[in-house]
Amino acid sequence: MPAAKLRAILFDIGGVLIRVDVARAMSGLAEGLALSPEEVWSVLQKDPRWKDWQEGRISPRDWHLHVSKRLGSNLPFERFVEVWNRALDPTPIHDNGLLEQLAKRYRLAVLSNTDPLHVAHMEGTFPFFGLFPVRIYSCQVGASKPNPLLYKEALEACKVRAQEAVYVDDVAEYAQAAERLGMRGTVFQSPQQLYAELRTLGVEFK
């Protein structure tokens, strides 16, 4: 039985469309503290409210207050936002040519574990988001990858069946979660590798 015709391509954001350098943000948060940037990141990742932050159960201002208390930091909210968003490199990974070609033939979506501050910053900074009519964020859905809920939300919003979609992520576990639902998954390594991989999967370029 031939594979279903592809109609949608879903992309992770961090490490696939935008380079992420957590150390830049953590260096800003660590200024004036006894903790190193690495220690700050470790504290945040292990924080019991980290998942609430990623899944939208805590507001940006409450997260700022929570982090400030945990770290003993006195950064004002506006400065905290600026420092937090330093993790997102301002130069996108792809030139718009590839994405524009894909947008002419396929429904494009982003599917990302991310927080409200990064969402606002990304959508306000990177023009290529205009090529993605469907944007599925963990902080808006209330679930994180590899939870199937996130992927199903994206497929529903794209109005396609799993067999008609490709999912691109730099984390193999998340690409495999898409495959378990019937999608075609690929692990991103570089723009050149992605182009070749998409062609192999049956994606057509003009």
C-alpha cells in the first residue's frame, strides 16, 4: 500500500528553527549571585514548578517572583524578561527560502515545548513565523512533548491525518513519539541534512 501523500510539515522550534543558547540567559540570571550559570540552570530544571511554567500553569510575573525567590535575585521584571529571552539566538537557522518553498505546497506548523515569554519574543522577533499558520505551544496546550496530546492538537489544527504529516525535531525521543502516532519523523542535524531527508520522505520542492 503506497504511503499517504504528505500535506503537512511540523517543526520543533529550539535547535531546529532557532538556535538556543541557555548559557547566555543563565549568565544574566547569575549576575550578582553566588551561583554559577550552570548551577542556576540546574536549579531551574529541577524546580518543582518548571513543568508548570512550560505548560502554562504559572504566569510570567509569578514565574519571575518564584525564580527571584529561589535564586535570591532582585532583577526587576522587565530586566528578567530581557535576560530570559537572551537564550534565543537572533539569527534563524534557515534562510527563509526553504520555508517559503515548503509553505507554498504544505501546511506548516510549529510544535514546541516552550514558555509564554519565549512565545511572545519569538513571534515578535522572527518574521518566518508568518509562514506557520498553526502554532502549538506546550504553555498553551497544558502538556509537553512527548505527550501525544500535543501532536494530536497539531494534526487537528492542520486538518490532516497522522500519515499525511512529517515531524522534525532535534530530539530523537520527540520524533519517535510522532512516529508512534503514525507520522513520519526525522531528527534535525543541519539544514542540508533536513533538505535531503525531506526529499527522501517524499516532500516536493519547487
